[in-house]
Amino acid sequence: MLDYQSIINAIYQDAIKAKDKGIVASYIPELAHINSDNFGIHLRTSKGETFGVGDFEKPFSIQSISKVLALSKAMSLIGEDIWKRIDVEPSGNPFNYLSLIEVENGIPRNPFINAGAIVIADILVSNLQNPKEDFLKYIQALTGDDSIIYNKDVANSEKITGFKNYATANLLKSFSNLNNSVDVVLDFYFHQCALEMTCSQLSKAFYLFVNQGKCLQNKVHITNQQVKRINALMLTCGFYDEAGEFAFEVGLPGKSGVGGGIVALLPEKFVITVWSPGLNKKGNSRLGMLALEQFTTKTKLSIF
Ligand code: GLN
């Protein structure tokens, strides 16, 4: 039997000694205020045991981690039709990279680069009655926690400075791959990225992808085939131009966000969420990567 609490405690103690803790994202001004000393790890096993260390109950901006939850909601609404509008190939490029190749003929390379996530936002805007409210309710239902909110200041901060996302959305619109207005779609997208969640809430939300599409409340949200697809996309595209490195170091499907969170999971076994706001050059949490590498090495629990 693995003593998960001792393992994550030891990893935490080791990682906080790292000299290079990365740099907190500042291109979204509201995120630049976050203290880089925050660091939390939370683990939820498929048997329902939970373990945490550090700041695992502090809410933070989940940013691109939301793209996985938005994708799962869109898949449950329109199924395979998504793939007429988005490809499933890793990009090897930064999350906000914008080029005609990345969005060839208006089709984004995958749902986790910004262009793809903006098309998913368009699908949700078209298919939800009250998009922002309904999406928030979905997250609250997955976690059984209605204290989760959008941070309006973060959403607004991103709106004011989101020139590249506007450019991306306009490019998609020019190819007729957005059905709603650029402003409405981006308003939704900025809000989903501005969701504030703790490590332990994220471990609950992602339980779906460990538990064959059923959430903690045992409700079926997506099919087994959809779980397989989402986990494959996390493995190949979850870390932008560092997806290869994450598979190499950690060996789990996962998703990062520029708020410094990373969620990773082993189907049928566990979800682990790490938060440390300092990012490496590729925009992924520096200590988060270190901690997860240590976790799968020490426990031998990776998909490889
Ligand atoms: N909201 C951020 C953006 O669109 C998300 C980026 C991220 O977390 N990688 O720029």
C-alpha cells in the first residue's frame, strides 16, 4: 500500500526548495498580483480517498484547465459533430500562437489551443440556454459545490488586454467557423478561463475522466468513448509546445493553465491537481511539473 500523504508531503518539501520557481503570468494584468509562494497538491483516488498538502484549498484562476471541462460539456451536447470544426492534432506551438497553419482553412489544430477553445466556446454559446450560468452550473454539479464562481475582475482584465484572442476569433469568423458574434463568444471564453477553483475542487471536477464519464454524484455526463477521446487529447495537446516533455517527464494525460494549475490523471486510479503560479518558459507551472514528475516516479503510477 502506498502512503500517498507521506509521498506528497515529501514532494512538496523538496519542490519548495527549488531555486527557480518560475515567473507568474503578467500578460493578464489581474494575474500578475498572485503571490508566487502559493503551492498546493491534492490527490483524489478512485476509491474516494483524498490527500492534500499546502495551499490545496485556496481558489485560483483555472485559465486553460477550463478548456477540458468546456470540451466535455460540448461533447455531451453535440457529440462527434465537434470534429467537423476542430482537428485533433498536437500543435507543437504556444497556446496563443496564431497562424494560418494553426487554423488551416479555419479549422483549429485541436480544442486546447486558444483557437480550438474559442470554437468550443461558440458551440456552448449556441447550445446552452444561458451559456455562462449553465456552464457554471455544470461545474458546480460536477463538484457538488455551488461556491465556485467566475472572477469578474480576471475576466474583465483579459477582455481589455485580449488582442490576440480577438484576432483569433476574427480569423475564425472570417472562415465561418464561429456562428455567434466575436464579442459574445469571447465574453463566454474569458469567463470560463476566469473560473476560480481550488486544487481539491479541480480533483473532483476531473473525476469524470477517471470514472468512465460519471461524476462524483454518479451521474453519467459523457460516454466511455468520449472519455477516451478527451484523455487522449490531454496527453497529446494538454501542454501546448510542452506536451512531449510532460509525457516524457510525467506520463499522464493532463491540462495546465497560465494561473499555474495542472490537473493530471490516471484512468480508473486517481486525479492529482497541483498549483504553483510561477510558470516556466512554455507557460506551464514550474513546480507543478517538478511535483508531478516526482509523483509518477515515486509511485510508478503513470500510463507508461
Ligand atoms: N485565458 C488565457 C488566454 O486565452 C488562457 C491561457 C492559458 O491558460 N494557457 O490567453
